[in-house]
Amino acid sequence: MQKLLIKGKRKLSGKISISGSKNATLPILAASILAEQVKLSNVPLVKDIFTMTDLLKFIGLKVKVEKKKNLIELTNYKKKINTLAPYKLVKTMRAGVLVLGSILTKYKKAKVSLPGGCAIGTRPVDLHLFALKKLGAKIKIKDGYILADAKKGLKGTKIRFPSISVGATENAILAAFNAKGETILSNCAIEPEIQDLITFLNKLGGKIKIFGRKIIIKRQRFLRKNINHRIIFDRIEAGTYLVAGILAGGKIKINDVKPRILKCEIDILKKMGAKIKIGKSSIEVKKNKVLKKLNISTKPYPGFPTDLQAQLMVLMTQAEGLSKIKENIFENRFMHVPELKRMGAKIEIKNKTAFIFGPTKLTGAEVMATDLRASVSLVLAGLVAENRTILNRIYHLDRGYESLENKLKNCKAKIKRY
């Protein structure tokens, strides 16, 4: 099993180009089931994407990946496909369940394994199924599979989510795309990745509009034959490298981004004392000698994302005084804390809140990744720690970060895989 070796206390400087968003690509790949021919560009070449393309191939789509161009072409001219999404292809990522909405609305039945992914919480599919039932689907759970049936087709309706869920919002949009009449979703997630999914579906011929946390979907009548779509940038990857630059940077420039999408993250980093210069499609960061303590809570977009909580926590270990992070999205997303404490961090967890005491000197150690974002937080810690850090189970990293070592090496980091 591969590991990462990181030698710390290196001043980083250079430029990093941000990849396309994994969390936007996955639902758009699921949406491609609804289309006939799709060409996606700016696709990140990470493990989750290849798992999803394998799932689509199993279902019956033709998939061509051009790695050198970060391009995926998909075709689906079949009137009948395999409406099964098996456990072996869904177990490693929760996004696999997103094919449920697309298959059900187009082919009127689906059998999809309950999803897997990072062990950061229960993340049940209750809200997904709640929405599909409202649209008229008959749902059963049997032997670890979701059995969904809509023999007469799905029907538009009004759905108010009891709580905000990204995945449930995406599945409901996909299911409602071909449902009869009009569907009104309220209390929705409105992440940029969801907005990118809507842009894609509207190119396909959809009539979908967002009003605050309300999404209105009218049944499409005419599908376009060929769709070209460029995936938006990965805001979590961008945020990760911004934190890296503030932790260990002389000067790091993040390219290929839309800074307005990162407004919350930028504001928080500025409050901590970071030096940030914003361009049209770039953000430049410098390390500040003194970082200020801060109290934050993770929230749905446009609030501070849970996917950047672990990375920000590493930054807080270098800030003056007591910082706090309240985790409101997932109940088990502090699994990186014991590993950070092995490196010298002073962190206490009470209920859903992490108390981070700083500044503390971090020292390299052998540590273990427990999920995708936890693993990259340990990379960040290794960059500023004394001596060397060895990170185990880096397959978590490969699920969501494209060319991480190369991007950091280009900024003079000492990091290698072995």
C-alpha cells in the first residue's frame, strides 16, 4: 500500500492551477444517462471519477476518457439499459446513488446499492428516498439495495426538504427532470456544484431555475442531441491550497478559479490575518507572521464548507490563542484530530465543537488518513512540521485530489509517493 513522505519546514512559492470539481463532475456524469451524447471537459482525473465511469459502463453507456485532455465523452442511444447499480461499484463513493434519479425518471425502474464513501457520518439516503416517493416512486430497501419503481412515470410535485442535503437535492433534480408537470423543491442545497448540474441540464433542454433555496423544474419536451460542457473549478481544492500557502508559503498564486465563489473562505482567511490578493481568475496568498484566532461553524453554501474544516483546523494550530470550529454537517468529521495530536497539535473535542490551542509546534510522525479531507489536512500539517511525516492509506487522497504531489512539488515542497 502506497504512502506519502513529506519533509516539512519548506517555504512554498509558485503557481497552482486548480482542477475541475469532482463534486460537480459526479452528478453531471449521473445526469448523462438522460442524454444521448455528452462531451465533458476540465474533468479531474481522480479515483471517484473513474469509479463513476465504470458504473456508467456497467449500466450500458459508452464512455471514452481522454486523459491528456481531461475529457470524457459519453453516449447512450439505448432504449433499454441495465438498471442495476451494484454494490461493488457504489461501495467506495456515496455519489454512486445519484444514478438512481436519472435511471428512474428515464427508464421507470432502478436497483441501486446503498452507497459507501468516507466514514465521516451516517449520511443516510432517507432524504433522497423522501423526494423520490413524493415524485410518485415506490421504494423498497432489500438486501442492501434500493428498489425503485415508477411504472407510470414520475409526476411533478412540491417537495420541501426537512433539512438541507446536497445529494438529495441533486437526486431530486435528476428525478424531476423528466417528471410530468412542474416540480418545486424548497429548502434546497444551492452549492456551486448543484448550479453547475443545473447549467448542464438546461443545455440538455431542461427548464430549471433557482430562486434562493427554491428550485423550479418544468418537464422538458425536446432534448438536444449533443451537449458540450466544461466542469467548474474545484473550490475545495482551491481552498486547500490557499491554506497551504498561508501555512508555508512565501507566495502562492492559485489560478483558474472564480474568486466570488470563494467569498466566505477568503473572508475567513483574511480575518485570521492572511495576506490575499484577488485577481479576475486568480488568488494570491502570502504567509503572515501572526495568525489570529477565530471561531467558525460549518454550514451549507454560501457558508463555510465542511470539506474545508480539517484543513482550516491545521491553520488554527498556528494561530495565536484559542480557536473553535463547530461541525454542523456531519457528526463524525473530527477523525483527523487524533492524528494531528500525534504531531503535537493541542485540540479538544466537546460535543460537535473542536477547541484548537495555538500556536503549537508540529513535529513529523507516521499518521493515517481516515477520509478524503482528513488525509489532505495531514499533508498540510506535514508541510509545516519539523522533520518528516509519513502518511498511510493515501488512496483516500486519490479519490479527490488530482496530481497533489506534483502541484506541491512545483511550489518547492519536498513530498514523494513510495
